[in-house]
Amino acid sequence: MSAPEVIKNDGAELAIFREAPSLDGAKTAALGAFACEAPEAGARLIREAMAQLKVEGFGAVLGPMDGSTWAKHRLVVESDGRPPFLMEPENPAHFAEAFEQSGLKVVSRYVSAVRPADVAVSASVAPAGIRLRDFNPGKAEEELTRIHALSLEAFAANSFYQPISLEAFLGSYRPVLKAVDPELVLMAEDDAGELKAFLFAIPNLVEGRKPTSVILKTYASRVKGGGSMLANAFHERASKRGYSDVIHALMHESNLSATHSGNTGGHVFRRYALWGGQL
């Protein structure tokens, strides 16, 4: 991927990523690394970037997005005041105002929710021939390599999907490996040892050395019922390990995970948005 171009004006800054996922089939650039002192300055710079990209032959933009959905993207647009959790995006309210004033429209919405860890698990039938095991921290890169392969397959239909290289994927996880509790990262394999599903969670360490909440970051499955099996096992384990709350992090509001969260007692405490538009 080519290096982004940083542009600035009086009071705002952003980076143009020219190899972004497509919006409605158009040649699309992403506007990321965004900051502004006031919404007017931010909106003006976004419009300047859009004009420049139109001259270059681009047909659309997305933002804020640092190149892809694997990297930092979206802004907080609504909150009940709950403190930010580990690795959650944070921004002043006027960042979102800048995108609103730029003429772009919201193209994707996301939510984070919290629910008690001890809520009874949902009724579901576990897939036949699948066994659960803990993540092996002694073989962390091997485990993450398998998770990477499954992620590329499982998330390919997601909005604004682009594949991520193995090295970039490993690089995004290495900083948090020391914080991982192996019993809260679940690997589901078939009888041949092939990875069929995984769930990655991490303690909410911004709460201190003994956090009361744990973050369900992501999960994926190749088999019907695999996601429910993992979610049920994870919530049981979280409760037994003394966590009072589980955070269902950064879910697309139309995903099954968001529906499942709401159906099992999840309370939405934060909303996020991603903007886009044709040039």
C-alpha cells in the first residue's frame, strides 16, 4: 500500500489513503488520521481533499478511515458517558460535526453494548464434531496465522472489506498479546484439527490490574451454530473468572452479533458512524 498524503489547513489535518475499499463500485479514497480544532476548519479541509481527489479521477471517498476497516475508522457520535474501553476509538464531538458539515453522509453505523456476564446463555445446538480449546500463547503467531486465514474468509462479505496481509494482521495483534487471557480466546476445531471458528476477547485493562469488564472483540465461524457456541462458552467463562460485565465491542448495527447482544441483555452505550459520498 502506498504511503498516505498528509494535507493541512489552518486548524485541521488529514491523510489521504488512495487504496481504499470501494463505495458503490467507485474508485474510492479514504480520509483518515483526521483532526481539527473546529468543525468549520475540518469540513473545509475535507471538501478540499474531495476536490483534489475528483481532479485525480476518484469517484468517492470514505472517512474517517486510515486506509481500511482493519485500521482505525469511524467516529463516536453518541455516548451515555461510560468510560472508553481498551482500544476503543475516541474523539471530540466536533470531529463528527466536521464530517456532517462537509456534505458527506453516514454510510455505516456501529454500536458497542454492555451486558452482565452472568446472564443465562441462549439456547443453541452446538455443531457436531467441533471441540473448543484455549488459545495457546506459546504458539501465538501460529494461532494468529490460523485466525487470519479464517478472518479473510469469514469477513469477505462485510461492507468495505479488503484483505489484510498476514504481517499487517500479526502486527495489529502483537501489542495486546501480553494482555490476553488464553481461556477467553477460544479456538473451535474439527476432528482433523482444522480451525472452524474463533472468538477473541481481552480484559478491559483501562480499568486497572483487576478489571471488572472483558471485551468481546471479534468472532467468526465457518460452521452453522459455531458463533453461538463460542459466545455461550465465552460468557460462561467470563462470569466464572469474576468479570461482572461483558462489552460487545464495535458491532455493525445490522449484524447478527448486534441482534444477539440485544436479545441477551446488551445495553448500547456508544454509537459510531462512518461517512462517505460520491465526488
